[in-house]
Amino acid sequence: MAHFPKLTNEDFKTYPKTEWKEEWKGSPWEEIFNRPLADVSQEQLDALNNGPCNPQLAMPIENRSDLFLPGEQSVEIGYCAMPDGTGFVANRTFFPNATPEMLDWWMNFHPLSGERLAAWLPNAHLDCYVREPYLHCDESGFSLATRNWGKEHMASEGLTSLEESGLCRLKFYSPQDVGLDMIKIALSPVKAHAFLSVVFFGDGLVMFGEEQAKEILAKDPNAQIPFNCLLHTFRPVPGGCELRSRFWIGKGIKNGVPYTTLPKGMDAEAISWVMLRHTIQEMSNLASFLPEMYNKYEGKILLKDIVAPQPENAI
């Protein structure tokens, strides 16, 4: 079993932040960016620091629709390597004063300007864009819940550190496209969700490890390697909402059917630990400001909220 450092909230606050770009200065997101990082819960720290969970209790991707059932699962926060050599991560974060539509709003609103991604997690996020930003706006005529379906977000961020950040493509899917059980969804206490896959390319391949990245790029400089699939669900609880997330590292999905797609030599346990470290910070920080900023923008996403041009090679 790999050994990882024991971390605290104070450790997270010492991580260096990304650079706040000149064109972002004066933005309302600058104040969010400059705040101290929100603390993660003791439950999340314990899951990160006390070793991997039992893989027999981890939810395989084949059971992904079970995240829509009432109650809790055997592993709500944790990480491990699965029997097939892939990785698994679970996380749960309480969002005080949040409502379900806030998740759909954020998933469409934040990629319209990179400053929002940077403010979300300053020690790991750099920039992002979408190719057709107007389709994420209220003027598009699409509902908040469906605007991301079939869309791609391009992001520059790091799982291990800003120094090892790189490019990734996040693709969002409709529940039908990924074979989710529509009856379970219809009867579920979950009122908002997002299923997406992440693909690394270019300098982003360093997420698989420096040596693996060199080997991949030596064979194909244009390689794009699927990294994971993930499912976020948002359900109302007393005082707000609960975000429950599952990450299946080394898994892809095509025509609703999961498949394994991990490079040889990938340390599934180590990369799952890194993914858990990333997501507990990311979601805890989002929970600290999401209702505030949703209310500031009155829950709207307007064409004027597209702050800057978003060329295809912006990052």
C-alpha cells in the first residue's frame, strides 16, 4: 500500500495560488479568489489520511444509477484501486443554503470566463472556455438542466500542483447517453446532476505521470487519453443541499457502455488519492460561495456574462 502525507486544512492554505490575470482585475470574482480557502470537513480529512477504502465496498461504474437512490452507500467519501486496476473516488460535501438549480447554474455559468474557474480553486485551476458560450445562456432557450448535454468545456488545471497543470477536455452527457436508469432518476430525491468524462491531452498528460506522458507523446504527439468518468448528484437536505460525487478513474463510456482505458503503469491508488485531495478542496470551496454568487447574479446567465472572447485555442 502506498503511503501519502497526512494533510490538514492549514496545509491546503499554504499551496500557491495561480496568477490573477490583468484582464480579470476589478472583477467581483477577485474578492472570492483572495479569500482564504474554505476548510474541508473532518470526515473528508479522515478519508484522505486514513488509507484507501475497501474496494469491495466501492461502487463500480456499472452501478452508477444507484447514486440516485435514497439513503447512503457503503463508501460516501474515500478512494481505492479497484480489482481491475482502475481507480475509484467518492466524495460528499454539504452546501449550506443551496438549492438544486444552483448546481446547474454553476456548471453553465463558470466556463463563460476563466476567472470563475480560477476563483473556484485558486491552488489548482488556471483557465477555461467553451466553444459556443451563447448556448449556455438564458437567451439560448434551453433549460438549465439540459444546456450542458453534449457540450465540452476546455480547462487548464492541475491535480497534483499548478506546476504540473495541463489541458483537459470535459464532456457532459445526457442521462440517456450514458445509460443511466431513467426510472431511478424520476423517483430520486436527487434534483440536479451532471455526468461527464475527462480527457487529457498535450501537457495535460502529465496527470498520468511524467514518464508515462513522455512515452505517450513520443508515440503520438496528438494523443488524447481518457482519464475518468464522473457523476455529481445534488439532493436537498435540511439546511441546504448535499453534493455526492463518484469518479471512476481509467474508465470511459461509449454508447452507454463503460470500458477500461488506463495507460500501462498508472498507479491507480496514488492517482485516486490525488483526485480525492483535489475534489474535497474544490467542492468545499465552491460550497462556501455558490449561494452568494448565485444570488448576486439573480440566478441568471446572460449574454453579457460572457466576459471575454473564447477562441478555440484560448488556453
